[in-house]
Amino acid sequence: MELSCIHHIAIIVSDYKRAKDFYVNKLGFGIIRENYRPQKEDWKLDLRVNEHTELEIFAPKNPPKRPSFPEACGLRHLAFYVKNIEAEVEELKSKGIECEPIRTDEFTHKKMTFFFDPDGLPLELHE
């Protein structure tokens, strides 16, 4: 088996419009496809992270809440590589998104911080 990269990551959100604004307008991901699925009564939004990776946003009616924060089984957090963490934190701040204090990862010795999407999903910036 040859697994060379991650094709996509799927996230379930509680409010489609709020999530679309956050991921498209605030984080800057481009829209690939946006579809309403009448059989499931939900929206599916495919976003471009980079040339190889997509972020799928699913917005069903009344999704269950995350069981615990953030230590539930499954996705713990989603991390994005950045070249200049201070600049990215300032940009997020200018858009009304607060980040935790920047700290150094004890294993990689690189700078990192967390912020949260509208549903409280932890998102990480990592140099």
C-alpha cells in the first residue's frame, strides 16, 4: 500500500452559514464545490486547503454535540503548517479570532498555538 498524502478531512458543523463564513472568509479556503443534498437535508461544502488536500464541511440537521473537549475518540484537532506563526496569529486576531498563547512543542521544538472553529473544534497552527 502506498499512502502518499491526505486527500481530505471531513468536519461536521452545527451551523452551515457560520462555518462557511469562518472557513472561507476568515481562514481563506477556496470553495471547490457547494452542494445541498435534499435526500439528507444537509449541505456539503468542499474547500481547497492546498493542491493535495481538501476540507469537507458537512452540515446536517441537529448533529450530536462533541462528547468531550477535546479528548473524545476520533479527531482530536486539525493542525495547519504556517511559516510565520506570529503573523498568522495577528491576522486571525484582526478577524476576531482569538488564539491561545504561542508555545513551543516539546517534541518538535517548533512554535504552535490553538484556536477554535465556531463549534469549538480545536485548530492548531504549527511552524
